[in-house]
Amino acid sequence: MKIGINLPQTTAYDLASDVTTFAREAERLGYDSLWAYDRVLTPQDQSGSHGLYGMPGVPWPERYAHTTDPLVTLTLAAAVTERVELGTGVLVAPLHLPVRLARMLAALDVASGGRLIAGLGAGWSIDEFEATAPRPIGERGAALDEFLDVAAAVWGPDPVAYDNGRYRIAPARINPKPARRIPVLLGGFGEPALRRVARRADGWLPTGLPPAEVGRTLTRLREMAAAHGRDPYALRGFSQVGVAGPADLTRVADDVAALAEVGVEHVYVTLPSATRDLAELLEAAARLIAELGRAGQDH
């Protein structure tokens, strides 16, 4: 089991120094990966379809209003680390121009020596789509598929050529190329999302699901992948584990152990959202490694 942890990417932290300080220490402590998520804005009106995950009236977490760009955050971490993988958990691909995003991800992979994990999602915020997305929210699944097609072309050999009627790349050189084949993880739990995972992803990245549900769905996804002629065990199991607070670490370690039992290979923990400052985060990160050791989770 690999264990990762989110970077401190909200303005509750000192972004001039805390990301790099924490990245170095997390690598020293033995974490396997560092993660950052994608949030563009937080709407003032959170009623109706503007609520969290599109649920009427459900408020957004306050930290979403103070979130830095995930690729900038990961680039800071890449510059001061050597071993840890760097994951987007998740990057909302339909909010970005496909060719530009594909080039940015390739550049980060090269800059980090081939350590990027591209965790992608289709998105859910109508406000974010209206503010920045090239396509409307009703086309978010098609936009994610479109990005995957564009990225496959851009990351492939030159000359790159692509034309889907919306975007056209006349034969051209587009560089840099990734240092390795970038692993692409896809989130989501609805049927269209699961079908996309089974057909196209290197791994599934659920958020906030109980371990038993993760295990059942991962088994089903591997059966679906086999039906598409894929090696079912080439589809890797990832999971995000939320943290309620620094006192919650024993429960987190138990959840990680339960996820390992159902076949998940890589977990990352959202610890910075539960701590107030860098000192508390560093102390909690060290305690979590100890808790994981007591729970029998070697990594």
C-alpha cells in the first residue's frame, strides 16, 4: 500500500514557504505521494444547483474559497523533492483548454523526473463551468473524453495531428513529451463515469466512499475492463481518505487498512484541511505515519 497526503494549498497557510517545507518533510517521513486538488471559485449563492456537488443548499467548505492552483502547488513540491509521486486529486479537465492542459501536465512530469499522476474528474460546479469552461456543464462527460483524446495525441510522438471538428491540430511538433507514460486516474461513481474508467483509465480514484463500497465497485470495474479486452488488474485502485481533525488519525489508519484489504493500492489523506497551521500539520503527519505503522500498513 502506498500512502500519500495532500499539500497545504489554501491561504490559511503561508504559501511562500509552507508548501515546500511540508513537501520536504513529508518525503522525509516516508510518504509516497503528494496531492493537490482543483477549485476555481466559491459562489456567494449556494442555493439550488449552486450547492456543493450540485446538491440544493448544501454549503461549500470554507477552504474552497482559498485554494491555490494545483499545478502551481505541485510544481513547488516537485522542485524540493526527489522521490515522492505528485498527484492531482482531482483536476477538473473540462474547465481547461485541452491542448494547453496536456502540455502543462507533460511539462510538470518532465520537471519532476516522471513523477506525475494525473487524477482527473468531469466536475460538478455550475458556477465554475460558467466562469471558465470551454463547454457547458451538460457536456462535461464529452469534454473529459475529448481531453483524454487530445492528451493522447499531444503526449504521443511528433508530428501531432488531431481534429474532432472542435479542435484541430495540423501536423506539428508539441513538446515536451512526458518523461514516462503519465498514469491517468478517473474519479466518479455514476454509471457513465464507471464505464469511462473501465474503458480508458489506469486507475479509479473515488472520494469519500466506505471501504466495502470501494471494494465492490473496484471488483465490478475490473470485470468491466476485462469485457473491453483489457487486463483487469492493470486497472489500479486508489482512494482519498478524509480527515475530520487531528484527533481522527486512528480512524484514518483503520480506514486505510480496510481499503488495503479490498484491493486498493494507493491512498492519500486530506490532512491539511483538518489542521490550522504548518506546525500542527507537520505534527499530525508524523503521528499519522506512526498510526499507520501500528495498523500494519507498510509502504
